[in-house]
Amino acid sequence: MEGEIMSETTVISEQSILVDVKDTYHVITLNRPDKLNSFNDEMHRALYAALEAADADVNCRAILLTAAGKGFCAGQDLGDRVKPTPGSPPPDLTQTIGDFYNPLIRKLKSINMPIVCAVNGVAAGAGANIAMACDIVIASEKAKFIQAFAKIGLVPDSGGTYFLPRLVGSARARGLAMLGTPITAAQAEEWGMIWKCSSAETFLDEATAMVQELSVGPTIGLGLIKQALNASEGNTLDEQLDLERDYQGEAGRTPDYLEGVTAFMEKRAPKYSGKR
């Protein structure tokens, strides 16, 4: 049932994706550690279903995306594809992108609540770009980010050519995309690719604490912030000013705005409902 709270971890689609439903947020875990959590079709479907379930849960106000094992995600499971051979027709990679990766990135960007990504290890190819599609990324100091596409003659997908220049600038984006040079989590933080690099022992606790905080925050306002930032990447200044005006009006009509101001005046911690 919509909004129902489950007391135990829910396993979706033969454990390629694990979902742990908390009172106010969902934890979604990529769970193919023996394959460095690389994607096959089944895992794509399971992750998309998990995101849709979180989006539909009226009690869910934030999402934590993480992964099992030593790596976060190695991108596409190349063993799941028919290998090209000399003289055979080339594979149609547009189908995988159109059917799976593009809808996944659009879903991550459109879900109207904060999504925190906890990167535990290597994030390569689409795995790196899926992380960048989330709202806030906290990475273990052991993590690395690799635009591995050029190493096998491909082009960055899953939004890589969109996110990289906006996060790290054109020169660095071109170097990362064309050379496929791995960068550490510390360097990714320095370049503005991620929010924070933390110790391997604490990064997941930090990410969980952040999601817990966000999940009891002013949910409508946080969703409007996400929408505004997403829109700013294509808007002119005038368009963005008008959007801010409209979103501020919407946020100002929520019970959470009244609660936030009242709590401030009464010098107490606010108790946000996340409701309209």
C-alpha cells in the first residue's frame, strides 16, 4: 500500500537492489558486489522500481543511494551484452541508453526530494555519472571516479557530458572524458565534483545522518530548491529570477514556512511536517 512502513529490508528483484524503508526515508543499495555493482537489464529495472516506490511513498522525504561491497558501480556490465566480433553487425547501444540509462537519470533529477549518494569505492563510467545526478555526494576516501568510456572507444553517457563541464569546468571535463584518468574522492571534492570526501570508516554514517536530517526538514521547500537549481542550468537570469519569485510564493504558503518562522521566534527547534 502507498505510504505503508515496512519494518524490514525489502529485497527487490532477486537482491540486485536492496531497499530499506525507514520512517521518513528510503535506503537503496546497489547489490551486485561480485560485479562491482555493474548494471544489467534486470538491475536497471529493479533500481528504477525502487526509485518509483520511494517517490510514491507519502512518508518518504529523502533517499540515500549507496552500494554493497568494495565498489560503488562499474557502469555497464559488458558481459551482459553480445560481444562485437569482426564481420558481425555492431551492437545498437542506443537501445540501452534510451531504455535504461536516460530514464534513470531523468528519474533521479525529477524526484522532488533530496537524494544523497554515498560512494563507497570506484565509480566508473555510468556509475560516476549516476552519482553526479544525485543532489549531494559523500564519498569514501577510498573512492575513485573514472570516465572510462574513451578507454573502450565510447562517449560518456548518463549525463556525463552535461554534468562534468558544469561541475568541474570545460578544461577538466575534456581531460577527464578524453583521457579516462581516475581521480580520487579528495580531488573530486577539491574540483567541486562532489560535496565531501570523508574517511572510509565514517562516510556512510555521515551520509545517513544527512539523509535523516533532510528527511525531517521542510520537504516542499527542499524540493523547490532542487527544481530551481535544475532549471538554472538552462535559464537566463531573468527567467531564473521569475522562477525564484514563483517558487518563493509557493514555499511561503506551506505549513513548514509558518512553523519555521514560529520556531525561530520562539527560539526552539522546528518540527516540519513536509506537507502542503
